[in-house]
Amino acid sequence: MQAHAVRPPSDPALAVIWDRLQQQYALHQRSAPFWSAYQDMQQDLLLDHPRDLVRLCNAMAAMAERLGAVEHAQLLRHRHAGCTSR
């Protein structure tokens, strides 16, 4: 799937993440540097929006799926679940 063919999220914070993820995926595909960048972006996003943990983590997982980084995104269901940690 072409990443540029997918409409960016309407949430301004997620739109920035979408742009950054596309750049990192174009550079690294599914390699470790992509996932390191993904985790860094996730942590930055969550520091700015700590009360929206599950929605933001799920949105980022869906973006990774849209890019082709994963075949099927694993979504969080628990209210107190944490995102990927380093």
C-alpha cells in the first residue's frame, strides 16, 4: 500500500505523528530503527496527552498497519494498559 494514498488523521497531534511515521517507514521499512522511532514518537505523544493513552496507542498501531509495518495491528482494550516501553 502506498502511504501517501492514505488520508491523514483529523487529530492535529496524530497528523504530525502520521507524517513522521511515513518518513521513518520510507527510510527504514520494518527494521529496528523504524520501531525505535515509533516508540520515541509514542512516548512524546503520551507525555503531551497522558489521559488519552489507549486511543493514541491504538491510533498509532493502526497507522503502522496502514503503512505496512505490521500485517495486523494489536490494539489495546484495557483502560489501564500501557503502550510499548523501552
